[in-house]
Amino acid sequence: MLKCQFHTHVLGDPVDRIKYTANQLIDHAAMLHFDVLAITCHRKIIFTKELKEYAEKKGILLITGIEFEIGKKHVLGINIDEGIYEVDSFEKLRAYRANHPDCLIIAPHPFFPGPCLKKDLLNNIDLFDAIEISWAYTKTIDFNKKAIKLATKYNKPLIATADCHILNYLNIGYCLIDSARETDSVIKAIKQNKIQNNSHPATYREIADFFFQQIFASQKSFSHSPLPHSQ
């Protein structure tokens, strides 16, 4: 079983103020014995040959990723290329998927407050390979419940993530995949729902720390603007 993290942000994210670099994320992931990692910054692919090689030296398979937007609502793309920058509608996402059958499209925190998919997920359920279990829930407040119910109804895999903006939270939610440590095998295993999720209710302090960083620590404006090119 491969320990996997598919939702992370690093320094250079065009939207969120992140303090740690991609290399520091990889170092921390290696310390926590992760096998597979995707960096999914907003609107920007953070992936280079050098980063992939650095991760490989640490025993980690680094897969391309991005958190892009359709109608200002968040969507996760894994194992994608720069063509994803042109996807700003569900029609274009359908065409992208047809031309990239090896990609993985995840609905992140779909029923949470804010710029999340909500009813657009139900209306376009066929375009999504999996639905995220967000770490940001407590014993009394859990916006994941509706997502879990929807995933069960439509037989969609659930993927626990950390939506990592704070390095020490990288291990707060993740999944184990029954797969060889190869990109194609990992994507195929997820689509076949060969997944074990590791997720537990967060403390109110963890939730508060996250939102303090995002709201009060000079977070950049989330204005709707064109996607920048990758670096």
C-alpha cells in the first residue's frame, strides 16, 4: 500500500500565502514516509524535472497537479499537463478528459462554504473520478457528510487529503493506495477504488490555526483572473 497525498500547496501559489517551498514539502513528506505526492497550487502547475528527480531521491513519486477553477469553483486535476489552463467550463473539462484519459479529476471539499462545487458536482458527476474527504471537520461540524453520501450513491472513490497549507498538517488526512509506485498504476488503482482513507476529526484549534493563516496572514485576493503559465 502506497501512502499518498493529493492536495498540497507551496510557496509560489498565486492565491494562498504559503511559507514553505516545494523542496521543503518533499522533505517533510519523506520524513512522514509518503510514497506519492501531488503539488496542487491554485491556477499554477508547480512541477519540474528537477523537482521530480529530487522527490525520487527521497523515495517519492511526484505527480503533476493543480487546483483550477470552473466558474470560480475549485477542481483538482492530477496527472495533467498545461492544457488544463484552458479548462474554464465543464464542457472544456469533458473535452480535456477525452484527450487525457490518464488524468484524475477530484472534487475538493465540494459542500464546504466558499467557492466549492456544490450542486455543480451533482450536475456533472460523470466528469469526476473521485471526491475528496477534507480534513477540515470536527466531531460536531462535518461538511464531508453530503460528499460521502453522494460518492456512495454514484459509486465514486473517496480520497482523504490534507489540503496542506501548513506543513505540520501534511499528515492530518491521507490515503493508502493498493498500487505499484508508478503514475499510471496509481491513477488506475484510484479509479478502481483500491483505497484506504486515513481521516479523523480535527480539533477546533487546528481549524482555527488554518483559517487564521488563510484569512489574516496577508492572504492574496482570490479574484477571478486567467491562469498563469507553469514554472
